[in-house]
Amino acid sequence: MTHHELSQWPLVISVSAGLQTLEGMQAFTEDWNRWLDRGEPFASLRVFADADALAHPEGSAQSARQWLQERGADIRSHMMGMASVVPADQYEKMRKMNVEKLFGVPASIFADADADADDALVWLGERVMAPRGLPFDLAAVRAAIRSARLAAVVS
């Protein structure tokens, strides 16, 4: 299940827990379509709560590729940056993905050393928000992460 927290817009916090379904992946891209259709710049913090959340459901690869082709220009023009937080035991496998090249925006993957995703938050603050003069309330972002984690795990 994936839960999005938009209270820190233009930072979208998405927390995924457990195995994802094809329907869940489609809902995820529909959410992204809505954010992209706003025509406003935003940043993304994706937190994968467990290894299962990283697995793609059967049949999702083709639709994901098609969506990236269709929305790639919008992603590059509206996405300010993307940080992904993965379980520490999955980091070595995931860090080999070139998310920056895939999406064409500043991006990085971080190991979840703690529940607050501090390394990712520092990166987002320094690399994405501060250069644009955007506010970045660390305490509020941490609270939003905790809320999204709880909602993703409970759902």
C-alpha cells in the first residue's frame, strides 16, 4: 500500500509498505498525473518501508515504461528533485539504479538508517529546496513522514 502526504507541498511524501498490486501502481501513476497536471514544480520523497514495497507487480513494467514515455517531458519540467529511501539491506541493490538518468531530474537513493530519513532530508533541503528559496521545515516533514508511514502500514 502507498500513502501520499501532501501537507508539505511542494514536497510530496510517498510511503510504500508491503507488496504492491497492479491496481495500486496504476493509482500511483494517476496521483502523479494529477500533480504534474497542476503545472507547478514539486519534489518527491519516496520511502519504501520494507523490501516487499520495492517489488513491482507482474505486468507493471510495460505500463510504467509507457507512462514514463508519455509524461517524461512533464516530469523533467516540473520535478525539482527526487529522493528515495530504501531499507538498509536493499540499498546496495537499489543504488545501482540511475534514477537521475531515468527521470532526467536530480535524484538520489538513501539507506533507511532511521525512521526519519535524515540523509534524504538533508539532500532535499540542500540540493532541491534551499537553492530555490523554498521553506523546508524539518520537524514538519518528519511528522508528515511518520504520519504517512503509519497510514501505509495500517492500510
